[in-house]
Amino acid sequence: MKKTMQALCSLECEARSGGRTFVGITVLGLCFLAGTGISAQQPEIAGIGDDSNPTFTTLDAPGAGTVLGQGTFAYGINAAEMIVGYYIDANNVNHGFVRSASGALTTFDVPGAGTAAYEGTLGFSINTSGAITGRYSITPNGEQGFVRASSGAITTFNAPKAGSGPFRGTIPLSIATSGEIAGSYVDERLVSHGFVRAASGAIAEFDAPGAGPDGGQGTSGRSINASGEIAGSYGDASNVFHGFVRAASGAITTFDAPGAGTGTGAGTYGQSINASGVIAGYYEDALGVDHGFVRAADGTITTFDAPGAGTSDYEGTLASSINASGGIAGYYTDASGLDHGFVRAADGTIASFDAPGASGGTFPASINASGKIAGYYKDASGVYHGFLRTP
């Protein structure tokens, strides 16, 4: 389950298993308010605000299932504190939701989305105007994309060369302020390709130089910023992964984090890009241990590990989201195999945390400009709950 962020169908599979990577912390291969108590005299920390006394709000969508593997998954948060995600109901069907800054939670389903187990609607990303992108599934057509306007109107789309059927289709993952959408599609041969969809609906596909041509290989666009730059990763012909950044012009620059492994499944995974072109992600070393990294716009890469992160295979640190000020959210797996959230300030300071009620892991997914984090956690019964962490 380590490379959940890179493969096509695994976003919810990963979340349900509480497994190794991300949030969905990745692609192949989901109310309680503590007291306020924030002192106005505490200093602001670059990227994460005043983080001396964070509070947590638990998010449970109406209709979310309450048995093992079901529940609510928060994935994206915008500057206005609107949160998007999805929930799995008692019949294991997925449904999208959006939560307003006031706490009102609205559920939605894409017209035509499947209603059988493991089908349905999944919301992943929300921009500053409240537009949402994600995917929906229906047997036997596989995955298709959608964009939901702030008015609630839903438009569906599919990359022209996307395959049809299991593990194939279109997977939008990120929407920019302009309405541009980035993601990937999987063709009939199970090869992944990046795409960018303009606000007008025009879709352009792309492949990173060196991307492999076989099933399970290819290019995955993960995140797009306001300038149209896209960060992601690709698997080469030897099944080693590498990061990339694609300029708005279409020029692609590839990169590898220092220390990244060169064996099957190892390598570098770009996850999130901010307005300044700074990229956060993670890499797997030769021993199967994960480490976080941040890549400056000039290409300089700094690696980091959360305190308490394990140092064995399937352990380590995974960065999932970076905000405009350089604050990074993600999670780490300790030596006991338990997952914890972390937030890293722009100066490199790292604080770890666990959502109240989490006993099966805490998975931060997105951090906004003020340092507020949306994500999900697993309780003692294996049920998932969304959360909002406010610094």
C-alpha cells in the first residue's frame, strides 16, 4: 500500500485500509469542537500561524456509514475554510460533500454516478471560488471526472484517450483559482498520462520525459497552482518513480530527491505545488523508508523527517500539501506502524499531532493559507472521520 498516491483507483482503497500512503494521501492503486483558547499574544509562525494551541473539529457527513472501512474523508480546504471530500455510506457507496466555513455540510452526487458498492462520487479539491473537482465511477465505464460550480451545477468530463473499465478512466485531483484542473487518466493498456483541463473544457494531455510505456507506469499530475504549473510524478520503464514540474507553457522539468531509491517502487513523488512554485512531496529510499522533501522554485531540494518517524520499510514521513507561505502538512508512520499527522513551518520546525478520537491513524490531506488543515482519522472501530485542525 505504499504508493497509494500514484495509482488510479486507490484513493479510497488506501483510505479504507488506513494504509501507507496517501492521502491520499495518493492515486493508484477517503461534531466536536474543542475550546478556542488561542492567545493573541502568541507569535505568528510562517506558514502555519499561531500553532501553540490548535483546536479540532470532527466532520461526519449525514449518511456516512459506521462500520469498519466506512465514514467521512476530508481532502481539500480553500482559503475561505470551505472543505471538500466524500463519505462512504452503509452500502459502501461513495458520495461527495462540501462544508461551508460556518459548518453547514452539503452532500452531492454526480448525475449518473453508480449506486453499487464502491461506486459513486468522490470530491478531492476546492478552489478559492468554491468550485470542486473530483471523480465518479460506474460499472462498467470506470472512472470519469467532474467539476462542480459554486452554484452546485455539475459538469462531467472524460479525457479523450481514457480507457473504459476497471482501473481505467479519468482522475482529476486539483483545481486552480482559474478553474484549470490537473490530474491523470489511465488508458486501455493501464498506462497513466497527465492532463490539464482548461476552464473552457479543453483537455490537453502530457507525458513526462522518461515515463514508462507499460501498465502501471506513466505520468500522474497531482497538483496545479494559480500560474498553471503542475507538480506530480512518473514511473519509468524500470518502475522507478521521479518527480516533475510542468510549466504553463508545457515544458516539463524532472527531478529526484537526494537519497531516493532506484529499485522497483522507490523514488520521488511530487504531491503539492504552491503559488510560488515550491513543491512538497516525499521519496522512498533504498530501504523502503519514506522521507519528506520541499523543492524550491530554483530546484533546490531540502529533505526532512518528522520526529518519531520510523526508519524501517513501510515507515517514515510523507508530505501531502503545501500552502502559499511554505507551511506543509502530512503524516508519518512510527516504528509501531501507527500513523500521526504533522505540520512543518516554513522555517523547518515540525509539530506532530493526533486528531482526538484517533487510534488507527491521523491523515492530514490539505493545508490552507492560514494554516488550517483538513484531513481524516480512523477510530478504534476502523471507522473514518474528517477533521479540521485550526491553529
